[in-house]
Amino acid sequence: MPQKILKSAHYIELGSYQYWPVLVPRGIRLYTYEQIPLFLRENPYITDGYRAYLPARLCIKSLFILSNETVNIWSHLLGFLLFFSLGVYDMTTVLPTIGASREDYVIYSIGLFCFQVSMLCSVGYHLFCCHRSEKTSRCWMALDYTGLSIGILGCYVPGVFYAFYCNSLKPDGRVHRPFRHSCSPPYDIHTWYWRQVYLITVLAMILAVFFAQIHPHYLTQQWHRLRSVILCSVAGYGVIPTIHWIWLSGGFGAVIIQTFVPRVLVMYLIAAVAFLFYIFKVPERYFPGQLNYLGSSHQLWHILVVLMFYWWHQSALYIMHYRHSQPCLDYSLHA
Ligand SMILES: [Zn+2]
């Protein structure tokens, strides 16, 4: 090892019983799977390139070195910048053009804000998971899961809002006309509840997932499958309001259903493919040690999550535009 790099080495605490040399600022040592602490051992097919035992300052510096987390960090950092830029562009250009109401701006902002929070939580976890303290690493992991739930919430809010747009009746039976051309008749006094029912249910599920993380085993390796099943359930719950919406809209023959259901299906398809990569650790399972830095399942998962959020964001704009150009004529046929 060159002398000048050795000179910059210092020792950090490794657990509570020994010390480990870390090279700063010239380099941060990378470890093999066998060398990292147990709490970082999630994927045995990624055999090398791990950062570990780092204080917070070096975790941040590791943003600029090549490790097996580099693509994970940068994919969602760029994802955050994408949704931030989209927010600025759409708010100043697209929404005023399609005549968005104040409600549209609020719903649009909630969706996009959730996506941005989700991206930043993920960046935080992948940056600080290598912290020398297991507790700190676990806290960031909890935040990553919370961020993902918030991202899912960001999909539900505009989806449910616009799906039940024309079925919104006020409790007194008057039609709540979301925009001035609305001509939805007051078919059913109960339909106005559905938007609130679905949004409150989703919010309750996400809060339940958040508080489940307090359980001491929730973030452990043993509960990895259970965590995945819970997240899948929160995302899969969207099928229920979707079927209800199809029924309320008059079935598959309705124009809005034929236009928008394919978009919902594409979103679920992207989510399913992303989840399969994530849960089965494909493709590195078939190429152990060869995809340590590029092409691993978690990187594909990250990219597909950005793609899914982007797709849903575009779909929300699409249906918002649809609602402003088409009157609410063909709704509530079964209500
Ligand atoms: Zn991740």
C-alpha cells in the first residue's frame, strides 16, 4: 500500500471491542461479504465492494467513491432531482395550460412530494447503512421502508381522487361539482364516501406499517419475507378501489375505463417485475460475485421504482387533463 495513503489512515471503532483502520480522505476501504457485520449481510450473491464500520462523515464522503451501493444511491438521488424538476416544470407550464383547479394543484403536489420523500429516504438509507452503529443503520432502514410506503401513498392519492372524481356527492345529496362543466347527477348519496374511505384506509395501513417497525424483529433478516408481504399487501390493496371504480363507471365498456385501466395495469406490471427482482435477488443469484457493482437486483429495483412513479405521475396528469376536457356523463351507472 503506498505510504501516502497509509499516512492518512485512522482507526475507527469496530463494534465495542476492537478498532479498524479507515483510510481518509484518499480512500474508504471496501470489504467482502464475510468481513462485514451481520446486520449488513443481506445478499450473499454480492460478494465484495461493501462499505462498513464508517462514521457519518465518511458515509457522506463515500457518495463519491465506487462501492456496491453507488448505483443504489445515485439512482434515487437522480430520481429525486427528476421529480423535483417535474414539479417545477408542471406547476409553471403544464397545469396552467390544462386549466387545473386549486384542488388539482393540491393533489398533484401531494403525489409528487411523496415521490420526492420516498427517493430521499432511500438515498439516506443507502448512504448511511454502512454506519458503524447497527442502531443508526437500522434507523435508516426503517426510514427507507417508511419512504417506500409514502411513495405508495403518493400513487394512491391522485389515483383515488380522480377515479372517484365524478362520484363525489356531498352528504346533503347535492352533487359536488369538481369543475364547472360537471353534470353528474346525484345517483347515490353514499358514493361521496368512497374517496374518503379508500384514502383513509390506505393512510391507516401505511401508519400501521410505520408503527410495526417499532417491533424489535421487524427490521431483522428473519422478517424480510414478512416485510415484503406487508408492503405487497399495501400496494396490492389498490386492486379493490380499481374494481369498484370500474363497476361504478359502468364496466369495461366505459371510455374512461378503456382509456385508463391499461395505465393502471402497466403500473402494476412494473411494480410486479420490480418486486420479483427484489425478492428473488435476480440476476446476481445466477452470477454470484460478478454483479457486485453494476446490474444487481437492488439496482434494477431502484430504477423500476423511479420508472413506476414517473409512469404514475404522467398518468395522473393524463386523467387530470381528461377530467377537465370530458364532462362527468357516464358515471355512477351502478351506484
Ligand atoms: Zn433501496
